[in-house]
Amino acid sequence: MTTSDIFIGETIGTALLTLLGGGVCAALTLKSSKARGAGWLAITFGWGFAVLIAAYVSAPLSGAHLNPAVTVGIAIKTGDWSNTGVYLAGQLLGAMIGAALMWITYYGQFRAHLTDPELTVDADAPAGPVLGIFSTGPEIRNVWQNLVTEIVGTAVLVLAILTQGLQDGGKGLGVIGVLITSFVVVGIGLSLGGPTGYAINPVRDLGPRIVHALLPLPNKGGSDWGYSWIPVVGPLVGAAVAGGLYNVAFA
């Protein structure tokens, strides 16, 4: 695969991932949405299906990493870091595009929700009332617990991917691997997603958070930049842990 294939594949795939994943969060959260209040099961399966669709689309081009943590884990396993920057650039751009498309899709619902006089906005709160549609946030703010939660969840994801037998010279998932990984994401959400919302993907959180900060949303509140480093650093550390464990125990 060429560098242009990798960049295009990761951009398209990560855009689909954040469009569909953010879309399920918007559907459950916003007023005037038919799916409002559908619950945590809908979120976990929605994100699982988002991974499934995005990975199947992008796998022929880039191997469907869609996640810097996956890229780092695979690089640790294979020792090949040559295209890491290309993967990460495509992933961040795709995440931002997907978040913007999600906002366009739910434009009317965002305006109805954020201009509702019954909605109380705390101007001093770090996270605005719709930030959870774009990015993750903790139920209990405890830096070390939140960080460890993201490390553990991502380590489970990356270790599950690395042990599947990667194709294309160890650079990506095969057809069955994509399906298995989608169920792994659902399982992580159900079991480990409660404390922080399970980012387990730095660009899935950072890209949409940047878009939230830039969009002209009325009464949108803060983008919680004080928390934003945790869903970036935690998954990268988790990927390194998983990659090291794989090389020690499985290689």
C-alpha cells in the first residue's frame, strides 16, 4: 500500500467512524431526535457498528487502523514505524470531518436542544451540554482513575487486534478480524466504558473536541480542555503496554 492509499483510507475510514459513532450519541442526547434516551446499549452497539462499517470500507486501502493506538501497537509489534505519521494525519483529519458531518446531519436538533429555555447551561462548567456527543468525559473526575481506565480499555483493544493475525505484512485486519474487533469494541464499552465513556482512541476524542470548539453552536459551553489530554495519553500508553505484552508473551 502506498502512502496516499494509507492517508485516503484512514481519512475516509475515521470520518465514517466518527460520523456514525458521534451520530448515535447525538441521536440519544438531542431533543427532537426519535432515538432520544435509547440508553447505553444503543451507544455501545452503535460504536461497534461504526467500527465495523468504517473498517470494512478502509481496510483495502490502509488496513483500517482508524486509531493512533492501533497504529502504535502494530508498529511496536512489527518494528515498522515508517508510515506512522501518515496514519495519524489521516486519522485526525478524518475524525474532524466525521464530527462536522455529524453536526450537519443533526443541525436542527442541535439548535433546538441548545436554544431550549428549559436547558440550563452552567457557564462555569468545563464541559458544555452537548460536548458528550463529540468527546468523552468522566463521571467522576479523578485523574489517575480516568487515566488508568483509558489505559486498560485500550490495552484490551490493541492486544485483541494484535493476536488475531494481521494481514498485508502485519499492517492491517482481515475480513474476520474486522468483525471480531467490532465485537471487542462493544465488549469494552459494556464492561469498561462506564467511568469515562471509553475513548480508547486519541483522535476519536481530540478531533471532535476541536470541532466542538470551532463550531458556531449557541450556548455550547466549554470543550473541557483540562480533561482532553487523558483520552489522548491513556490510549497511547495502553497501546504501548499491549504491544510490549504481545512481544513478550506471544511473539
